[in-house]
Amino acid sequence: MGLNLIVLVKQVPDTQNITGEAMKEDGTVNRAVLPAIFNPEDLHALEAALTLKDTIPGTQVHVITMGPPSAIQVLKESLYRGADSVALVSDRKFAGADTLATSYALKCAIEKIGNYDIIFCGRQAIDGDTAQVGPQTAEKLNLNQITCVSNIEKVDTEKRLILARRSIEGGYELVQAPLPVLLTITDEGYSPRPPSVIKVMTFKNASAEMSEEKYDESYIDSKVEQKSNQAINLWDINAINADPESCGLSGSPTKVKKIESVILVSADIRMVENSQDAISGMVHELIADHTLG
Amino acid sequence: MENFFLDNEDILFQLDHIDLDRVIAFKEDDFREAQKYSYAPVDAADAMDSYKKVLNIIGEISGETLEPLAAEIDEEGVFLENGEVRYAKGTKLVMDMFAKADLMGFCLPRKYGGLNFPTTMLTIAGEIVSRADASFLNFGLQQDIGETINKFASDQQKASVLPKLASGEYGSSMILTEPDAGSDLQAVNLRAHQDANGNWFLNGVKRFITNGNGTVGLVLARSEDGQTGARGLSFFLYTRDKHMKIRRLEHKLGIHGSPTCELQFNNAPATLVGERRRGLTRYTMWLMNSARLGIASQALGIAEASYREADKYAKERIQFGKTIRELPPVYEMLTDMRVAIEAGRTLLYETAKIVDLKEGLEHMKEKYPERSAEFKSDIKKYSRLANLLTPMIKAYNTEMANKAAYDAIQIHGGTGYMQEFNVERHYRDARITNIYEGTTQLQVVAAIGGVTSGAATALLDEYDSENYSYAPALQKKLQKSRLDFEKALIGVKEADNEDFLNFHARRCVEMATDLVQGYLLLRDAEYSKRKMRIAEIFIEKMQTRIHMHMHYIIDGGSTFLKNFSDVIG
């Protein structure tokens, strides 16, 4: 019997390949020099889901992202690799969402799909680095969660159990949980597959119907739409039946007080002689200046 | 993010200026398949867009994954274990990626799961892959066998193997060479016989078979008892079973990732492809021509990799208080490499396009016999050109790649001789390209007919009639060199001596190649200043080469023929 899998993905600025000054003078992110990419660990999460689809016949993989219209690029990337359906959760009312409001909106989108067995998230995104959205979504759905999963060892569709390898400090542990479950996936165990060129040619012109006035800026070029496939679902706040109060800024208790551009400067290296006295002296010094203790 | 497609400005330039509308029109035949397959193009622009997107993915896999593994693949090599070939770990990984990316049926029709891409795109992809790891091309983008089956085999034969070739489940090999039949394939001796029910069986030994472990093999065998020479040979489709043993793998100078097998056929069942007695003259020749283009692109990839390594090193290496790139002998080598590579690339694409047109026209004629009169003269024209240019570019690119790899080591100095540096591998890998699929000497034999019979002259006339008003002086130089070329040809013909012609054949083919490339580079020069500089450098050096060859043919060649046997005994 096939499984119903949902993967949550995010488009993020590529903080690993910065082509210029990443921060503007006012301390905000300079998006112009940061190309938008598929969040790396989300790509591993997608691979984990697709690997299960390869082995369990009848399995369906649905991908959801929340973001601006440009985020359809990560949905197309998901279709290129074998996702069965994709949805962009996008609405002005989601703007300014912190992790709490984001996980609420994602919960609503997941419930719209319904009847899921496993939800996959990347462990964390390389922009905010909070690693909160996955666990929060699980809580909101009242689901078991296994975080930091490097590999799915086994899925028993009869007994509806999953056995996952979970990375912990200095090793790993095997965790068994009943389905449904939410997993956050690390970049250790799965090597993301390349896009299928056949699917690239099939979906390269896929787009979602959007009205211009909904957004300040639209990355969608309607002129290139040659094949009228409706491969990408667009869900606004009404489509996922979300409460506007819990979305966007109004649903976000996190308030940004100040953004500061911090430049880390490394201090000079101090060499300490390899003797009991010298090391003991250094430890005392570190305790004295409150670095330790 | 390394991407061997996007970082190659000359490939991007060529793709921007190549006109493939007619090739695409034949390949897609009114874009009928767009109704049936979601990934088929709706028009020529859509097809070109798809080609570029696919090359982009190949560029990324090549740059990000294959190239970093290449040294390891070379070091690890291939093994024969319990009668089966084991590829290097890196090879296996990237082969899986290619299969998952649906790239294995690059040129095969969609109905078999292929992409239906033209040969021109395959040559570009072949170069990109080979720049990362030359050995990978021999199985990673091996299309020739599938294409030969698609062109000549029965529907049943096609259905039995093509979908699995396209999915990557099956590998493939062309099984031609024997211990006593290398360049001279007419001497092939592996036996094919029929039982009372008409089933064919193969018996004998084949040697130096690239990827001979592939599930699908095309075997050249002697089917006609007592008939020697080419007329006794037929072509067979063989699918791996227990009746064929891989006896050994060769230990080679280069392309270590590619298994070269010795095969023993023991009453192995096979099926006849096409008609009897046409195994060598028709099917093997077609297969070899297709494979030769592949090797030309493989060589180009090695040359490109060598150039980039050399250029990088020359920028970093400081001697005499400056980078060695500032020293005349070094910058001349680098410039010559780059000019030669771009001369090779422009001729490779021109050749591939002509092959695509020829194949497209033949396909249309077969599909619409009532329109055959419409295609006849073009088929003749492009067949002649394909027969001339294919051996020409195979010879040029493979010799050029050897020179590029040689000079890349020279620029590195002693460092380049060490295994830690990639140029050492490129040098070893390049060395097979001008040997397999026919040595350079055999390419000359294949091309000289077209050079002396007028095909080359007609092509040069056609090029010369184009508008070069943006560079009249360069066109004049080309015309002047053409006079030298014609003079040499007259000299060869007037001698009316077969030995004399054979002796000078290579020089004649090289002169023709130089001129064709001169015109193609001049054509490219219209669109970019950089290309204009390349054309200027190429044409100036070319003039001297052609002049020298002409003089040697007219004035000095006969001395050699008189004396050589006294010298070597």
C-alpha cells in the first residue's frame, strides 16, 4: 500500500556562495548578491521522500512551500526530481511571518492535503537557521516528530511504524515511531538526485495563475507559458482556510527590535607551552575573565 | 557551483549563433510528438530552450560531481571479478546519476524513452562530459550502438533493447576488433552460423572491446562460409548471456575508467541486423562514422580541460619575478591551444549539423517515399560532406588534443609530469583518441577522396560566396591560401601516381581542414571582437602551413619516395 508523503521546502538566499557584500549598510540582507536556491537540507528531505516513493509502490509525494511568487522555482525543482504535486502557499497576508506564524500556515496547508503518513522537513534553513518550523508544525498537528534524521531505516506499512536513524552528539540513535510522523532530515544520509531532464522539459514552463495586483513584484513571466499544464497549485489564505489573525505579522510574537551587522574579528593566537603549569595558568585566566565557569 | 556548460563562453557563443531550425524541423517533423509527449517541443525555439536546459544539467553533473571524482576513477580503474566488470566507485555513482536524470537515451526516439536530441547536441554534451572525465563518455553517453540499432534493426529487435538502453539498465558495446583484424576489419574471422531453424550463433574471440561488458552488443562476424573480405561479413545483435565470457581486461595507458575487454563467444545466440553481407560495408561504416564524431568531441573535452589547467597554472606560477603567462613561449602555447580548440569546436559543430541534416533527410525520405525527389539532391550533398568532414574533424580534434595535453604538461614543467596534477591524466587519456575508431592515418584515407574529388572544393566555394564585408582582408588571405591548395592538388593529380598521392594525402587533408576552419572562424568573427582576433591569428598561421605543404608537394616530395627504403631498409 502506498504512502502519502508531504515535503515542506523553502527558497532561501544562497548564504554559502555570496558574490558581494551580503549586508547593506542599514544591516539588512542584500538580496541582490544572494542568488535564491533550494534550501540544501530541504533537498535532502525531498530525496528521503522520493527514495521511499521508489521503494513503496503507489506512494505519492506532495511538496509545499510558503513564500513569494519566485518560490515556484523550488516547486519546479521538486517536480523535476519526481514530486507528484506541488503547492505554493502565498498571500500578502502571510508577509512578516515568524516561525510560529509560518508553521501555522503550513499546518493549514498540510491539513488541506490531509490523510498524510509522513511529513518531511529539512532540519533547518540556511537563512534563519532556527530549525523551529518543523518541530512547531508537528506540535500544531499534534504529531510525533523525529528530528535530525540522517536515514530512514525501515517503514512498515502494515504495522504503520517507522524506524529512523537520528543523529546525536557523538553518534546516532535508532528511533521507532508510529505513523503519521514528522521528520526533520539532515544532509548526512541522502544524496539528492539530479533533475530528470524529461521532467525538466515537461515542467519548464509550469507556472501558477496569479493576479498581478496581489503582489508588489511578480517573477512570473506569463509570456513563456507555452504548455498550459496546471502543475503548480497556488493556495492563498482562503484556500488553506487559515485564520488571518494567526498569520503574517499579526500572528508573529517575534518582534525585531534592531538589526545589526556584526563582523566577527578573530583575535590573535596565543601559544601556551605544553606543560602542566602553563595549561593550569591558562585555565585560571579563562575562569578569571569569565570565559569559563 | 561548477558548471562545465555555463562556464564555457565558446560553447555558449556557438549555441547562440548556430541555426538548427532545419535540423529540428526534420527531427521533430512538424512537432507532431508535442501532442503525445509532454516533453516534446512545440516549436524550434522551444526545442533549443530544452537543449540548453539539458546541457545545463549535464554541465552541472560534470563540473560538480564527475570532475572531482576523475582522478580517483583513473587511480582505481576497472576490475574483472568472477567474470564480471566492476567499474570504479565514482563511475558507478555518476552512471546512476545519468540514468536518474534520464540522459541515457539522449538521441533515441521518444517512443523508446529517449530524448530525440540531434547529434549536434550530443557532440556538445560529449565534450562537456569528457572535460570532466574522458573515460566516462565511452559508456555514460554512449549513443552510437542504440542509434545504429534504431536505424537498421527490426522493430522487434528495437523493442527488445532500446527502452532498456534509454533507461540505463543496459550498457552497450560495438564488438568489431579481433587480434588479427584491427584497422583491417575485412579480416574479421569470428564465425556466425545458423542452425536448422535459422537461428544464428557466434563463435570466436574479439579483442580491445570498449565496454564489452555491456548487455547489448553489435557484433561484426563472418556469416558466409568460404567468403573472404568484406562481402562475407554480417552484423549481429547480441544480448549478454552465459555463452559469452569476458576473458580479460586490458591494462592501458589512459582512460582507466573504461573497461577494454577480450571476449570469447561460445555458441552465443544472436540475431541478424539488416541484410546479410552488409555488416562491414553498410552498418559498421555507419556506426563508425557516428562513433568518430563522439571521439572528436571526447578529444575536444580533453583539450579544453588541458588548456584550462595550463592557463590556471601559468597565472599562478611565478618565475623570474613574474607569472610565467607573461613569458612569450608560454603565452604563445596558451594562445595556440585556445585558437586550435575553437577551430576544432566550430568544425565539430558544422560537421555534426551536416550529419544531422543528412540523417534527417534520409529519415524524411523513408517516412515519406512520395516526396523522395524533393530530398534527393540534398541527401547527396550532405552525405558527401558528412563523409568528408567526419574523418577530417576526427583527425583534427584528436591530434589537436594530444598537442594541447602535451603543451599543458610543458607549461607545468616538472610539476606536470607528476601524477598529482590533472594534466598528466589528460595526456594519457588523449593518446587513445587518435587511435581508436580508426587511426588518424585511416581518417586520412577516408577523407582524401572528398578532398581530391571536388567535395572540399565545392564546400570552400560555398563558404567563399558568403558575405565577409566585415573582414575583406582576411577573406583575401583565405583565397590566396586556396590557390596554394589548388596548386598542390593539381601537383598531386598530375603526378598520376598512387604512391605519390598516398604519401601526400595527409598534407592534402590537413590543408583542406585548415581552409574549412579558416572560413568557419571567419564566419564566427562577424559576431564578436574576440572571435575576430582568433580568426586573424588562425588564418595567419594557417597561410604559412598551407604554403609550406604546397611547396613540399610540388618541389620536394618525390625525393622522399625515392630514398625512404634506403633509409629504413
